[in-house]
Amino acid sequence: MGQVRVGMTFSQAAKASTTKLVGDAPNNNCYYVKPEGEPKNLGFMVTEGRISRVDVWRDGKITTLKGAKIGDTEARIKSLYPGQIKVTPHKYVQGGHYLTLIPKDRADQNYRVVFETDGKRVTQFRSGKLPEVEFVEGCS
């Protein structure tokens, strides 16, 4: 959204955002902020004062750089990122999966994109740095 990037401080992200960021009260551990207006189903996780991940929930219009989005099939995700997807069982959804994109570029080795599925289609996804991007329950 705008020029917000993982690694920015919250104040840098607030300046780079195309809309005001609102949300949980800041703390030193973990909290979420989101755009005040649109898009509604997008959240930024903030840890240690910096943006550490971006979550997309129930919004089929928001895509990755390669066009992956909510509603895509597991096969489409694998075809967009050949040889880069690690499949693991979903912690809460029977038959669901986490499709984790592991970047090829050494400069990006501390980052991931995690697509959650119901076993057939993407239901939500998130991107960010390790370890936060792999927190199944967000800040909980």
C-alpha cells in the first residue's frame, strides 16, 4: 500500500502510506495497524517498532507482484512460483495447507510469503520477515 515496506519504522510507514494507519495501541512486542479507509482487509504487523509483516484477509483484489491472490487454487500458486513452494499442513483447517514461498535470491532469504488454503484455494496470505511471517496466530 503506497510505499510501505517491511523493515520501516511505524513513523516511516505512516508517512509512506497512501492513507492514515490506525489500529492497536503501540507496544514494544507486537501490534497491528491497518488503513483507516480502503483496503479494509489489509493489516501491518509491527514488532519492535518496525513493520514486520503484511496480512491480507478476504480481499481478492490485492495481489502479490506475480498476481497471486485470495481465491487462487493451490496449483496456480505452485505454477506462479515453481520449485519455491513448501507445503505444510494447516494448524486449524482440516485438509488445509500453508504454501510457503521460499525466495531464490540470497538477499531475500529472511523473507517469506505464506498462503493459507482450505486444501483447494487460498483463503488469506501474508508476507514479511522471519520469524514473524510464520506466526500462525499473528500477535497472539
